Amino acid sequence: MRLLIMGPQGVGKGTQAALLSKHYGIPAISTGDIFRYNLKNQTPLGKEAQAYIDKGELVPDELTNKIVKDRLAMDDTANGWILDGYPRNASQVEALDVMLKELGTPLDAVVALTAEHDVLMERMMKRAQLEGRSDDNPETIAKRLDVYAKETAPLLDTYKTRGLLHEFDGSGDIDQIQATIVSELGE
Ligand code: ADP
């Protein structure tokens, strides 16, 4: 099973990706988590990405595409994967298309989660208190939601046209949402 999970900040992508990962026995790959790991450890990649992340901007495509390409080449991806937080703009969609073509592993489905703006803001504020992520402050959150609306949301149409899009309401109960996704995608 090869999946993308898409949706705005705070919609619960990471939570559902972790559950899908467990259900299907495939790794959940989050570009945000990879960047945060590198930031924490102050690797060269982390240092390069820091300024963009702190501002709520996208890290340059060249850097991001490379980490995804390297990650998809690892052994644990043989049975599939879930990509969370990638692709985020049209050029990343193209880069992913090329990678998957080279690997001979086409995408099976795109899981898109939706929720009202107020729900998203409330969850993000709560997460900011709980996790203390440096990019979870009102200014950066607003910027990230803006980038999402302008650059990422239009990609849903791209995948809809390809017949891969499955949309779900992300504002309900976590386990219920998961059950609905699995019943639509298949056991
Ligand atoms: P959120 O979805 O809450 O904004 P993420 O954890 O997915 O958080 O990403 C955090 C930050 O990492 C983003 O604001 C961005 O700077 C960077 N990032 C993550 N994924 C990508 C990507 N596909 N392309 C460019 N930058 C990315």
C-alpha cells in the first residue's frame, strides 16, 4: 500500500498516518519529522532548513526532494509507505512522479483530511502548549496555513483528476476516522 496523506495543519495527518502505518505494516514518512530530527541534532541539513522552518516557509524543493528520494530507497519501504507532508507544491508532485516511475512503484491512493478553520486553529494552539514546537506560534501558524492554501490545497485537484483522491472529515473521533479510511481503502 503506497499512500499520501494530505490536509491542512492541525487536521490530524500525523495521528492518522501513525494508525495507518500500524494497520498496514508500512512506515509513515513525515518530512516535517525528518526536518525536526535534523534540526534537533544540528546536522548540515537541519542547519540549512532552520531559517525556512522558523518562518513557516517551505524548505527549498531540491533539499526536500532529495530527503524523500533517499528515504524511499530504504529497505523498510518494500511493502509500501505513507508520505505525510509531501508533496506540498506542484514541483514536488512532479519530482515524486519521477521517483515513483524510476522505482516502478505507483501511488495507490491519496487520503485527504478536512476540518473547519476554527477546529484547526484550536488544535494547533493546544499542540503548541503540549509540544512546544518552535514553529507553533500564531504568526508562523498563520503563514503555514497560508502556504497550504496557496500551494498545497490545489494539489488535491491534481490527484482527484488522477482518480486517486479519497476525502475524509478529520474533525470527528480519531478511531472512527481511522475505521472509515481503512474501510474505504480496503483491509
Ligand atoms: P505542519 O504541517 O504543521 O506545517 P510539518 O511538520 O509537516 O508541519 O512541517 C514543518 C515544516 O517543515 C514546514 O513548515 C516546512 O518548513 C518544512 N517542510 C515539511 N515538509 C515539507 C515539504 N514537503 N516541502 C518543504 N518544506 C517542508
